[in-house]
Amino acid sequence: MQLSLPVALVRGFTRLVKILFLNPVTPIKLQRMCLNVIGGFLPLPKGVKTQKGQIAGLDITWFKVDSDVEGNSKKANSDKKIIFYCHGGAFCIGSVRSHRDLCAHLAKYSDMDLISVEYGLAPEIKYPVAHEQMVAVYQELLAQGYQSKNIAIAGDSAGGNLAFSTLFRLQDKALSLPKVAYLLSPVFTADPSYPARTENIKADPLLSNAWIEKLAALYFTPEDMQQEMQLLTKDWSQLPPALIQVGSDEILLDDSRELYKHYQQQELESELSIAENLWHVYQFTPSLLKPAREALKQGAEFIKSKV
């Protein structure tokens, strides 16, 4: 199913979801249910199938593209190209189910298998468990024969933070890094002084600073956050090329700008794509929104150009 609903209509629905569910008051379990319903029950695009499994003790779902299934099944893991996807949700909500529509379309457009992981969520787990789980999954992929040169890492929002942070953690372990990174509205730092955090409050139909701060505090302590911020002082020279996508209307706009600036300062290959009049992870429901499909196609082309 591919609809092209008016952007204004989807924006209005997104704002309603924010008011009713994604706010500091609504219980976390209800927020999780809401996100799963929105993204999890749209039909898979034609040519994509799912397969459940486990890696590193975590539940995972493979999104497999029909056009590649027969050929890929005959290949050794060392020859297979895959996308390792980290879903978003402020470290507290979100799931493989909630991001089903996004992941299925990204797999389809890239013509590559995609793996999405059910990592631990706060408040049940705390920092740095989710970050460590992403590293463990990647290590297990390498152990199964997948080669880093054939792996793209991707993620949205908090999942973008997980993906980006995983690169440094892999580097610390002297492991080969994924070939390319695709980051959708990634959370970069906890800096509340970024101008967009205040300038885009009214424009952003999905996020509020109060919601971000409350959910982040369920995963990070202030000391944890400072520890994570030490990433900025590490060696960036080995990081893979990155495509960063963000909406012009979101309060996390400057997170993407700052991340891109760091890439540029290190003279690393990177692209920053700012979608005018769109919001946080507008790519979430590509079955409904044409700009979401266009963004994911751009991401897929960037990945295919590197992997």
C-alpha cells in the first residue's frame, strides 16, 4: 500500500498523537502500545517478507526482499549485504513492530536484507545496556561470517544515537566498522542550549523537550550522560561515510547539524539532508507519506553506493 496523504493531514494526526500519547504524563506501556499500532499494522510492501530469530540472545526480525532471497540464500554470509537497524523511541518505547513500515521500505528500496533488534528498553533496563546490546549483535554478525564491508548501520532518533555510538564502541574494541551509516533525526547530545530546542517548539508536531527529558532520565543518569558525551573527544578518523536526514521543524534539528559539523571538521564523507516543513522521523510511515518514501529511497541509494 502506498498512499500520498496530504502532509498537513499527517502533521495534524502526528500532533494529536503527541497530545494524547507521547507526552510526559502517559504511562510508558501505553506509549509503547500507541507506537506499535501506528507503525506496526500497515501491510508490508510487495516483495518484502519477515523472518523472526535471535542474535546475541535478543529477539530480532529479518526483513527480506523477494528479489534477493533466492540469490542471497545461495551465498555464504561473507558475501551477503545487510542493513543493521536500530529503532528509535527515546530509549523507552519503540520496537521492531513499531518500525515495521519504515524498515520494510528501506529493505525494499535498498534491495538488501535488514535486521531489526528488540533491544532492552528503560525503565526496565538502564544505560549502557542497550548500547552494549547493539555491539553484541554486531559482533555476533561478524562471528556468523558477515563482513563489515557488507554491513550498513542505520537508526532513527534514539536509535540513531545507538547506531552512532556503536561505531565508537566497535572502534574501542578494535573491530572493523560498518561500511556506511544512515542516521534519521539522530539524538546527538543532551545539550538543551541548541537554538532549535526552543525555536521549533511550536513547529514540531511530535516532540517536546519535557517528554525527551523525562524519558531520557529513565535510561541515563546525569553521570551516564556525561560519560556518553565523552564520545565527542574520541578519534573520528575511522568513521564510515554518513547520510544524516532531519526535518526543518523538529526540536532536534541542531543535533543533526552538530553531528554533521563534527564530520566536516574531521574531513569525513557525510551528507546532511534537511526536509523543509517536516518533523522528527517523518520517514516513520512511508506507506502513507510520499516524502517519507522519497527520504528512504535517498537513504537506500546512499547505502548502495557504499556497500
